[in-house]
Amino acid sequence: MVMAFRFKLIPFVATVLVVALGVQLGNWQSRRAEQKIALQAKMAEGSRAAPVALDGAPVAADAVAYRRVTVSGEFVRGWPVYLDNRPYQGKAGFYLLMPFKISGSTMHVLVARGWLPRDPAVRDKLPSYATPEGPVTVQGVARLNAGHVMQLGTAPPLTPNAIVQNADPLQLAKDSGLTMQPFVVEQDAPARPSGDDAQMVRDWPAPSLGVEKHQGYAFQWYALAAMAVIFFVANGFRRGKTK
């Protein structure tokens, strides 16, 4: 029995379009996965490297991202900012951000000092905490930002003691007039030599990279392209057999 293949233009064009779409989207998801894998490697390398000592010189965010850093200076006590909707172990709370003036310069770096619980009865009541006075040394991990949550509408200008959804160093620099480094330091231990800020929780969540998600999406798009080819070929032979 001779197997005949019956070609039709419209199904062929549709198959080509589906295959092209599937391959392009699969390649895009694969590239995203490769970028996330490279970021994972960068984070692991940064955690093993010696801490970077920050001074008053401007530093590009990419140069220190995911690196451990150490910096000496003083907290700007009059400019705390609270990031809302940051739960920890099922409890509502804030992330406390505070500018830190670097010793011997006019440069500041934004420090995420830790997590504080919020009053369940009075939502806008600010938590109490201690801030070290005078020169201290802070250690932590440099991040590109303090994490973002969904926000409706335009973000309001930052003010001292503001409770906001999101904040970044450049926005704080604009609204406060302080000269800021373009990254955030997630403090991971009490400031030295004073340890009076030890009551803050510094169990920072690891960045969610989702490498497996991108790999799964890539497989689905490639599978769609393959199924389109199989469907076109199978139907071509079926039409030829029927004829």
C-alpha cells in the first residue's frame, strides 16, 4: 500500500505560523532561564567573596549587587521610611528603611534595617525601636532594591516616617535632598559597636528567580511547535489516504 501525502496551503501556512510562534516564545523563555541561572551564580559568588568596604565614592549598583558590604557612619535618624505589606511568618509588619551617612563624606546609602510588627488594631501606628547613636559599622548584602509589591496609582512623595508600598534610593534622594548610592543594603546583624537594634528581625527572603518556571514554559512552547508539525503531517497523510 502506497502512503500518499496531500498538501494543502492554508494548513501549511497555519502550521508555519504556530511553529514560528512556539519556537520564538520557547527561545525567549530559555533565555530568561539562562539569565536567572547566571544571576544565581552571581549571588553565590557574591556570598563567598570578601565584603566590599563602602566609602564616599559613588558605586554603580551592578558592581556590588548581591555582594556583602560593610560601611561605617551614622544613621539619619530623622528620615525613617516604612515599607507596608511585608508579612513575616503570617504576621503583618513593616520593613524599616533608613538613610545611613557614610563617614567622611556627604554620601548616604539606604539601609534596610529589618522587619518590625505592626499594631493590628491601629494600622498607621508606627512600631517602636532603637536606633544606634553616633558612628557605627553596618554589614549586609547589597540589593538593587528593597523589593516591590503591587501598588495602585502613582506613588506619593517620600516624607520622614512615611508608610509606603515601595521606595528606592533614587526616589529618596529626590525627595530628601540627600546624596544616595543607587542600591539598598539589607542589614544582617546589629550595628557595631552598639547592638541596641537587635530586636529587629533580619530574616530576609531570598529573591524568587523562578528558573524552573521559565524552563517549564519553554518546554511547553517547544512542545506546541512540535505538535503542530506532527498534526500537519498526520492530517496530510490522512487526507491522501482518504482521497
